[in-house]
Amino acid sequence: MRIGELSRRTGVHTRMLRYYEEQGLLRPARAANSYRSYGDRAVLCVGQIRGLLDSGLTTEIIRGILPFLSDPGEIPLHPECLTQETAALLRGEIDRIQSRIDCLARNRDALRAYLDTVQPGTPRP
């Protein structure tokens, strides 16, 4: 399929798909006319990329682990994937994500306290 079809099937703009290619996340074949050609697996791959980006991972980390993903949401353990460098990147991402979680939890608690003060007895979500 061409890039426009991949865009329609994934809901990801063609510019973003080209960016994924520039970052080494997508590797389309090239037709004789130099058009990008994507297989059906690219739809799953783009879904994985979106999910990993949405969870806060960088394209650098995604590039390192994407070749080892077999299904969306599944990261099988491959010893050749976990180099010292990749492990350090993942530890850094875990710390960064935990910091975001802590910040979000503090903000949630502050908002709840505010609502409890200005509207006592209101049910919590």
C-alpha cells in the first residue's frame, strides 16, 4: 500500500509517517517509481509506534525495541535487545515516567482537596 492508504488506515498523517521513516521506525520498500510501499504489517507497526510514543517513550528508545516487538502491547524478552545502553535508556525512561506519575498524582490530590473545600460532600469520580 502507498503512504496515503497507510495514513487512512492508521489515522496518522502522512507527514508523521515520513517522520517515523526518518527516525528509522518505519522502513518502507520503494517501488520502481520511488513511491513508498508498505505491507499490511505496517498498520500494526504504526499502532505500536503510536502507543509507545503516547506512553512517553522517545523515538530513540522505540527504535531500539521496535524490531523485537511481535504484537501490539507485547514486548518479548530478547537477550540481544537489552544492551547496557538500552537498559540505561529504559531505566531513565522509567524514572521520567515515575516523575510524571508523581506530579500527576500531586495535581489530582490538590484538585480533589480544592473541590472538597468548595463543594463539600460532592461524590468523587
